[in-house]
Amino acid sequence: MRLEDIQATLGTYLAREVLFRDTPLLPDADLYDAGFDSLSLSRVLVFVEERFGVHIPDEEVDVDAVTTLARMSRFVASYLERRAATP
């Protein structure tokens, strides 16, 4: 899956279901400034598992890797790449 597709999917989910916004998120906007918190992160991890089929354990989440939509998308993409590389 392309990074752009991951970012679009996460951005829509975050805006509508987590942050309850009508406007799209800018890729480099700080999610925590927009109202993102630890409960939000848990919801996103469940969404990622359901939508992308990849489990990311809580203990492997680097908070700095999910501060913006762009960084979160790259973080998820890295897990998808690992899964694809595993036979």
C-alpha cells in the first residue's frame, strides 16, 4: 500500500472518528495540539489492526513517531513493510 493511501485513510479516520473535525488534518499539524491523547492512540491502533491487518503492540509505539499525520503514516507503513517482508 502506498504511503499516500495510508495517510489519506488515517487522516480521514483521525479527523472524523477521533478528533471529530469537519476539516481535514494537515500532514504536519501536531495531533496533540488538535486534541489527540493516549486514548486516541489506543483507538488508532485498533483501527490500524482492523483496517490494515497489522498489529502494533503498545510497547512498540514511539510517541514521537505519531505526533503528526505524516509521521504516523510512515510509522504504520513501516509495519506494513515488515509484514510484507515476512514469509
